[in-house]
Amino acid sequence: MVANLAINPTTIALLGAYHWVMRLGMRIEVSFNHLLKASSYHKTEEEMKAEYQVIVKAQQDPRHFAPIYERYYDAIFVYVNRRVGNYDITAEITSRCFYKCLQNLKKYKYQGVPFSAWLYRIAINEINQFFRQQHTMERSVALTDDHVDLLIEELDRKEPEIDRHVLISVLLEQLNPQEIQFLELRFFENRSFKEMGYLLGLTEINAKIKTYRIIKKLQKLSKEIKYHES
């Protein structure tokens, strides 16, 4: 069932003032600065192999785990916080991620993606578990201007009738958390379909198919939006 997508100037004024909206356990925060720009997740084969040697040392002796923690802590913290939006809870979830990483490090095997993908996979599971166990917090979605522009390009709406930030926020409200996750990984974090598949337990092809089904859904929804003057 698609929600009423009629938008009036009052709606725009409210969204423009607060930059976030809530619907069915989803909070979308629109950031108008560039502090949340995604860093590159791509590494060369040589970089991944060099990275793996560090992991092997830690697998052989846990005392070598410290460099892994120091290297990836900030990235995992930011990843979790974008989805949780609470620093204390983010710190707790991030700590659990590294605890489970240390516990299961000997099981890790190189699979042609960066080691960080394995950590992000743990983080995804911990975030999902957190939201399954409690019902008082909303899942956050952090958006920058760049993210909004990318989605506008995918919608093929170069000059929408309404503010593009409002348009994207309203459209994202119509998606469930699983659909949002595909957009975050692909368009906000610039991950390859291969890595997305690894993170989500899908084949590379299925990750691509599901992502563009969601884009088609957004394109369809965007055409249904009606702007009403009050």
C-alpha cells in the first residue's frame, strides 16, 4: 500500500525547518553539510592481500589484534552511527562488533573482498539485532546533498517541482529498512555489487537486480507525487 504522496507548501516548510521526518520506525535525517561523505571502499588486489597478511598475524596471535581495532574502529563507528543516530548506543554496538570479530577471527577466510567487508557484515547483523530487540528507537538514514543528487539522477528528475531534499525524503519514507539498506550501500557508500552481495548474503547478480528494482520502485513513486498549492 502506497502512502498518500500529495505534498503541499506546509509540508515543505516543516521538512525544510527540521530536515527529518519519521514514519513507521524510520527516521530520515538530511544533512546539508558534507561531513558525512562516504569514503572509498574499493581496494586493489594487492592492497587486499597486504591487508590479509595483517589478519593472518592476528589469527596466529591475538596480541596482534590491536592494529585491526585501531585501523577500522572509526569506520565501523561511523557506519553504525549513520543507522542508529545515538552515540552511546553506537559505541556499544561497535564494541560488540569488535568483540565478535576477535572471537571469530580464526574463521575468517579471504574471499576477494576487503577485510572491512567482513567487519561491516558483523555490524549489519548487530544493528539488525539491536532493532529487533527494542521498539523505542527509529532506524536513522543520514543523507548528504551528494546522496540526494545521486538519487535525483537515478530518478531522471533533473528539475523536480519541489525541493529535491523533500522529494527524496518523502520517497524514502515509502521504503522498508531492507530496501533502504540497498540504497545506502550502493549509492551513499559507493560499494560494488560484489561487496554488497557479500554483505547481504546474495550473489553479485542478485544484489544488482534487487538494487535496480528498488530504483524502479522509486521512479514509479516519484511520478505519483502531486504538488498541491494551499
